Amino acid sequence: MPPDDKGITDDTELWRRIPPDQMTDDDQVPSGWRPSTGNFDKYEMSVVIAAESVGGLDGLLSGWEGFGVASFTAGEVRQLEFGVVRDPDPKLPGHALVVGNKSHGKRTRLARLCRLIRVPRPIPGQSAGDG
């Protein structure tokens, strides 16, 4: 198991920015589309602890025009055998990392279970992600 900070409880909501060109169709999710798996492929994946985000969603998205936000809990990513650790960043309060090897299957499961709490707005000239 990768490093994991048990001080971050399983019910802790985590937010991840989603670029507008990184969405894909998926008939297995209620909305019919979801973030592409490429949003979740880094060994150390950047997230923000929602309760510690200064300015809420607007603060998180300041300077990130068109981006959306996906939400999932620390418990949900732990069920996929990832760890969650703090990664202090003075410019981004509540910054943390979801740590672990993210196989395509696990990335797909995370993409399907996350909740889109701010839908990305397409930017003219960009195409959708490929899942």
C-alpha cells in the first residue's frame, strides 16, 4: 500500500480540477459523460481537501478558465488501494496527493465513481478527451 495519512478520514471530500477537453462519453454513468481516465493517471495525483479550500470552488478554479471539478472521498480512493497524503502548498490551502499506481481499470473506476460538482465549460477549438 502506498503512503497514507490516517488523519485524513475516509469521509473527507477531495476535489480535483478537470480540464474542459478531458471529458468523455460513457453510457455506464447516469449523466452519460464523465472525466476521462487521463485525469487520474499520475502516481502522485493533486487534489484539494474540500473543507480546507479557501474560497470554495471559485477559489480552486481562480485562473483555471473553463475547468470543472470532480469530487470523491478519501475512503473511495482507499478502496481502490490508493493512499492520501497532505502536500502543503501555500498557494493552495488543503493541497494533498492521491498516491499509488493507477492501472487503467482503477482509473476507469475512479472516473465513473467521481461526482462532477462543477461541469467543465468547453473552450472553442478544443476536442473532448478519449476516455
